[in-house]
Amino acid sequence: MKFKKITVLILSLILLAALAACGEDSNKSENSSGNKSPKDRPIEMAQINWAENIAVSNMWKVILEEKGYKVNLNLLDMGTIMKALSEDELDINLEVWLPVQDKNYLKEYKDQVFFSEATWYDDAKVGLVVPSYMEDVNSIADLNEHKKKFDGEITGFDPGAGTMEVTEEMIKQYELEYELLPSSEPAMLSAMNEAIKEEEPIVVPLWKPHRVFAKHDLKFLEDPKKSFGGVEKIHHATRQGFAEDYPEVSKWMKNWQMDDDSVGQLMTYVNEAEEPIEGARKWVEENQDLVNEWVKE
């Protein structure tokens, strides 16, 4: 009888030890699945339907995916992007123009969104642009005098863009008898192409870097009141906590720097490719030394 009791006791202890081991393995499994790598969660990147933004967002998608990250591009307008960043629905916006163009977004979201002090382009310019064949129109102050030529219209693009807001303010500052017509960047460029083809008047808010300056002979109108500011710098913005979740990517973004030649070539490749991602991939392959400077350890 004693022997049976001892045997049962030993078997019970073995069973308890086995169950405990299973529990530890289960906990280890749960812990390992809970500690996911940043590369397991896609980076939600904003994309705006502007030539340079399409180019750089596809470029970073290529670079990051080559490094093992997953990237989703979300085509949205600027206002929606900034709101989504503040609500943690997006991770990153690659294009914020400061100190003037996107100043209202900075003012509104500075406590909810991280605006990087690092810049990836330091010589941007924004203003009203006309074809160079319009020899009598050289300053914004000239526009009222030539109102009939332009039908009192400034052909604009996305209504949520900071530059469109600045243009509305500029109309008031110069007391222009003009209406700013919102559309989209492709529609604005199409209207410009048609006008230039017929050598007709057109005035648009435009910016550098932009591939259209390589296509047409254009000039910025002088801006005596500095409504559009001087030199603009392009920054990136992220949701709060992005740097903690993606420290490696955050570091790379701060290393990112481009000049006229590199941005111009990238936009050209993206524009000429059947799909933007193909043009971006070609550019990354040809500029690996520059990319390596950004993603260095």
C-alpha cells in the first residue's frame, strides 16, 4: 500500500512539473509574439499628389522596403494628413514647407505632431509664376493693371495646401482684384501647358523644386511685400512616438539631404516611368552612394 502511495505521489509531481514547463513555454511564446519587431508593422506614409512628393515618397518606399520594412502609401490632401498625424492614424509626412507655406499647420498641430528641425531640401522657393513671354508682367504689383489678360483669375491647385492659403493672404495684401481657382496640381499644370502652347496669359502659384521649370521657360513674379517669404526649407513631420517605435528610420530621415540635381533627376525618372515606384527604384539603384549616406549606421 505504501509503495502505491509513493508511486502515485511521484507520478503527480512529474505531472505538475510537466504542466509547469508547458506553462513556461506558453508564456515564452506569448512574450515572443508580443515583442514584435518594428518591421512587422507597416509604416503608414502620407503621399500628396504633387510631383516632388510622389517622387520622394516612392523613393523612401523603395529604400525602406529594401531594408526590410513594410510601407503603405496613403494619397491624401495636406489638411487630412496633418489631422491624421495628430490622431496617430498616419506615421509620417515627408513634406512640410517652413517658415511660411505650412506655418498654419505648425501653429495648429505643434503640440500633437512632431515637426523635425532637420531639413531635406534647403533652397526651396514659392511664388506666383508666369511664362517668360509675358514681358509686361514682372511683379505681383503689376497684376491688377493686366487683370483683363488673366480674366482676373489665378489658376491654383489643391485647396488644402499651405501655398494656397498663403496665396489667398497675398491677394488681400496686394488688394488684387483676382479670384484664386482651386483644382489639383495635374489640372493646374495641364492648364499651364495649354496656355503656353497658345502663348496665352496664365498665372499660377508654383514652387521649386519642380520638374516643370525644366520643361517651360517660366519666371517668378517679384514679391515686394514678401507674401511668400524668402527661401523655404522642406522638413518632415511624424506622429508623436514615431521615433521611439522606429528609431532607425527616424535617424535616417534626419540624415536625408537632396539638392537640385538629385531631386530633379528623381522627379524625371518617376515621371517617365510607367509606375512611379519603377522610376524611384531606378534612381535608388543609380544613387546608392548617396542613399548609403542617409541610412548609415
